[in-house]
Amino acid sequence: MNAELLVEVTRGGWVESRHDGHAVVVDKQGQIVAALGDPGHVSFLRSSLKPFQALAVVASGAPDAFGFTDAEIALMCGSHAGEPEHVAAATSMLAKLGLGPDHLACGPHPLTSPAARRALAETGMEPTRVHNNCSGKHAGMLALARHRGWPVEGYHRPDHPVQQEVRALVAALTGLSPGGPDWHEAVDGCGVVTFALPLVAVARMFRYLGRPDLLPADLAHLAPALDRIRRALVAHPTMIRGAGQFDTEVIRATGGAWIGKVGAEGYYAAGLATGHALALKIADGQDRARPVAVLALLERFGLLPPGAEALKERWARVPVTNTRGEVVGEIRPAGRLAAGL
């Protein structure tokens, strides 16, 4: 099935750009209740995979073995902005493992927080690996390796036991077979393996982040670890991204009734306290379309949790401004999202 129009960008009342994509919403039984484009569209999760990479770490008992705080557990799920609290938490995790930034397989990149970027520049320092937005995830994987007695060298490679454990966990949660027709692998931007899976399978997996009690009997042992991740994110929402960012503000506004994770190239997945979940991919990879499409999709089905009004004010329709600060257009739902499906 082809991608479907989700969002359009206007200027002076004229549609200047359009963003197509695929989206699916499932209920607590995993049944599809809404689909745009192809609900079986196979796409890389990118950073949307992080809560379940973190699940492998938490379920192993590594955070307790090394004394990780809830904020540090939340950071493992995050694509952080490089703010001082993020860097401090990642540095603390490595210290508890007896390791340093050079043990991280992710490379340095510019900080995504403008304030943090300016502050670092004022010190004359360059970003290090610990400033990478994935440093919490990588520190968690190093903890898993240490806890299991595996070598820390090469922990990011697809054949390392750390990645094998993550792969087996995602396979169990989705019911998919690694190497099967609906399972593809590649290297993510931070050097770790990532998976391309059908959107509907990802949405079904994210149900368990919103409602760990929905896990089937053979996976019920994972419920305490998922609940711990949920509680850590609710207590420390800025660790998943940063103040003012979509992932953080969704958790903050709804008190954890909606927990989602963005991924690069326009990916998004989330679980709700109702047991519903969604997965979405913007076909052209443009992040600007993502929050607008997600809010419209949930609103059309009456799934926006209490507190989401604050999110709507910012992201339901996003003003397009010029360099003078004048509003010259907007980013808005389009197609069936605008028509109410």
C-alpha cells in the first residue's frame, strides 16, 4: 500500500509542502482500530527502539547490581539533548561500571540543546562521546555486558551477546522471527544494530510500555522491569529528551498516561494507559510533521489523555514564521487526518 497524506505545510494560505506517511493504532488486544497508508509498512525504529533496548538491561538486574538511579534508567531510554543533567547521569553510570567515555561505541556529535551547546563552547571544550544523545543507551548496554560477565569490547556489534539478548527480547515481544521476511537489520547512527519491523508489530509491542499487565503469560516476568522503566520516565521525563521536547512534554503533560519515543527519519511509537498504542512513519523523514500527525491521530479517536490540551496548544497546528517572527503559514493535519478519518 502507498503512503497516505498526513500533514501539509502552508504559506500565505497556499499549500507549499506535503508529508505522506503510514500510521496504525491498535487496542489493548492488539487489534487494528485505525490505519493510514500501510499498517504493515516495514521501517527502521531507530531511537524508538530505546525503551526495549533498556528493557533488556533492566530485566537482567544490572541497574540494581551497579546502583543505577531512576534518572539513569530513564536516560537509557532517551535521545538526550546534551544538557548538564544528561551528561552527568551518563558519566555517573560509566563511573559505577569502572569505565569511561572511551568505552562508549557512539561517536561525538554537536549537542542538540542550543543552550548546552553554547555553554560547552564557552569552556573551549569539544563534545565527547558522553555528550552523544545515545550515551545513556550505550552505558546501559555496557552495564548488561559487565553484569553478564561478557566482554565490553564490541558490545555494539550484531553478534555480541548484548545485541543478541536485545534481538531475542524484541522477537519475543513482537512475535517476529529475526531474519524473517518482516525483519531487517542495519547499523543505527550511534553504531548499534537497529531493526526494521512492520508498524503494526511495533505498535503491539508498545502496548506493553503503556500497560505492562497486558504481557502474555510467557512474558509476564518482564512486567516488573517495564513498570520500573515507566516509573523512571514519569519521575524524570527530561531524561528522555529535554525540556520543551515532544517526548518529554508528552510524559510531563499526561503524567505518564502517554509514553512515546521518537526515532530518526520521522519515526514514532507510543503506548497509552488505556492499552492502545500507535506507530507512525513519515515517509520523507521530516520530523516537523511527526507531532502534528500523532496528535491528530489520537484526537480523532478520542485517545488523548487528560493533560494533553497543553500539547495541542503547541503541536496540533504549528505556526510557520519568518525571520521577523511573523506567522506566515502553518503545519497542519491533512487528508483523512484533517477530515476526521
